[in-house]
Amino acid sequence: MPKKDNPKLAAIKQAVLDLTLEEGYQNLSMSKIAKKAGVSPATIYLTYTSKEDMLTSLYLEARENLDSQMHDLGETQADIQTQIKKMYENYIRVLLERPQQSLFMNVVNNNPTLINADVYDKMIRQDNGVRELLKKGQQQGVIKQQDVELLIAFTFFSVR
């Protein structure tokens, strides 16, 4: 398989984000992506096996970026309130720094059938430290005793 051309790959990714947000995922086609990216459809298929594979890859990239930066809490000896505040600030900062990726993740989160179901389930259910931090806050009496999944939904999913 030929080596991936990074500028072309970047152009393809940007075209997917642009078209998804401009025209909606319903109108997303490989030919439109290729035209917007300035590449041939064959170039896309050298990297991705299908549209689902492409969207899954972009979703994973966006989620991994968000998750990795969200958990940069700095001083881990800080009190639980400071840690939670820092995590939430990081989350908001990453969403604001990458608005297209944020909106793209929102599209996928509202239409999970766009990507590989196993990957989506894994990403939604992965324990990235948020649950542990919230449970610790509940144990310390800093966070209200409530279902942790509900707290995550209200705290993080509400801003996507």
C-alpha cells in the first residue's frame, strides 16, 4: 500500500469536517469529499475502507484529543474541587480550540450509527478518569450523591 500523503490526508479530514457541518452528514459522499479535498476518490480509499471507517477514524481522533487534554490536571495533590474544575476547564478549552471537531463529535454523538458501533460504545463507556474523580468527590461530600452517569451527562455532554 502506498505511503499516506500527510497534506492529502489533512485535506481529506478537513473536507469531511467542512462538508458534515455545511451540508449535513446525510449529503456526505466520497465524491464530494474528494472534490472538496482536491484529491481523487481513489486517494480516499487508499486510507479508508469506507465512509464509516473514515468517520470512525475522525471521531476517534477527536475524542482521543479531547480526552488526552482534558485530563492534564497539573498538580494531582490538589483538592478534589480544584481537580474537577481544572478538568472541566480543559474540556471547555479543547472544545473551543477545535470547534469543527467539537461540532463533528456532536453530530456523531447524536447519530452514532454513522460510525462503527463497537468503537462508539467503547468510547462512550471508556473510563477516562471522570467517573473516578466524581466518585471521589461524592465520597468527600463535595459532589452531590447522584448517579455518576447522570452527572457526566449534565456536566460534559451538555456543552457539546
